[in-house]
Amino acid sequence: MLQPGVLGGESFADRDRFASLHLKQAIILFFAGVIAGTLNAVAGGGSFVSFPLMLFTGVPPVEANASNTVALWPGLASSVASYWRHLKVPQRLLLPLVATSMLGGLAGALLLVKTPQRTFLHLIPWLLLGATLLFIFGNRLRALAGKTEGVSAVEDTSWQAIALACLLQLAVGTYGGYFGAGIGFVMLGMMTLVGMREIHAMNALRILLAAVINAVAVVTFIVSGAVFWGQCLVMMAGALSGGWFGAQYAQKADPRKVRWFIIALGLGLSAYFFVKAR
């Protein structure tokens, strides 16, 4: 049964962020991190595993989301280094998108730490369902954007199109700082709309912007005292191990089976939390 901790009425400062972990909880969180890191390296969707299991070990909802974001961020940051050589994006597009990602990530993170525990607990099933739908239909969004007529090469993208992309990225960044799962698909669709076609460059930009959004959120969560460090560090170790494992075996995995596993998991968890939130 879900034990989300005390709901509402208790400030972050009132809780011990370094509370000791039971061995069973540590094992669960470590392997949750391993699975999440592997999924993120292969197909994305690792938060569908790590966030609920952080909740199941007794971390309150808001802190569970914050701690999960911090735990998975190093793996995301390491991916930026791997894709850096593919980041061939004009500065006139890159710099505004990075700036709006930072603003959105900060807004979303501040919104999260101000959200009452009970309110966020009731938002969880909707957030999970929304992220699952993004995972299901994200490729169709990108394909639809790619069919838009009149899209030029990214070097010739108008300032109006860049401004529109930045507005979309601001919304994506806000959602990413608040919850985050599934933002990659929306960003790929936005990149297609502004004329990007080279998949490696798109993935490099997607990972960079996601890392920026989450970096701002991570700093905000740490400064706000919203991180349960014992749980976070154990999961972080697992996620780094899983990220290495996933990078080694990503090409051997069947992406369709991984994709269907994540979709089934997302829908199942959404249904579970809808029942629990009643």
C-alpha cells in the first residue's frame, strides 16, 4: 500500500533529509535506479519506474518527485557529453532555447515546491497518464510537424518561428521542472517545426535542453531542502550503473518490446494512482 508520508502542514525544513534507510528500501531504490537508468539509455521512460518506487518507500509525494529528479540528473548530464559532437545548431536558435529552458525549469520547480502534498498526490495519476500519452503519440507529433509545408532549413528559420519555438519550450520547461516525463517527444516535434531534420543533431539538442531544465530544477530542489538525500544517493548509484549497462546493450534490445513495456507500465501505474487518489 502506498505510504506517501505526512500530507501538508509540514515544511521541508522540519524533516530530516538524511534519515537512515532500511536495507530493504535501499535495495528497492538501487534496483529502481538501475532499471530507470537502463530504460533512459535505451528508450526513455525511466521515471515510470523510479518515481513510483520512491513513493512506495515512504517518501512524501513532492519530495519523491524532487529526489527522483536529482537522482536521475547525472545520467542525463553524462548523455550530453556523449552527444556533444552532434550538437550542430545555430546560436540564433540554440541560445534562446537554452534561456527559455532555464526559465521554464525554474518556474516548474518553484511551482512544485509550493504545491501542497495532498494536491500533488491527486495530480500524480494525471501526470503519469499525460506522460504515457506523450510516450505513445510523441512520434506521431514529430511526424505531423514534419509534414508542415513551408519548413525551411534550420539556418534559414525566421525569428517568428524561433519565437514560437521558444514559447513552446518555455511551456515544456515549466512542465519539465514540475514533473518532466515525456518532454523529449514534444521537443522533437518543436525541432521539426523549426526546420531540423538530422536525427543526431535533434537528439543532441533534446538531451541538452532536458539537462538544462533539470539542472535548474535540481538546484532549486536542493536549495529548497526538498531532497531526501539517503534515498536519492542510493537511486543515483543505481541509475548511473543502469545508464552504463543500457549504453552497452541498447543496440541489442528490441525497441518495440521496450516501448510496449513502458506504455503498459505507465498505463498500469496511472490506473493504480487514480484508484488510490479517490
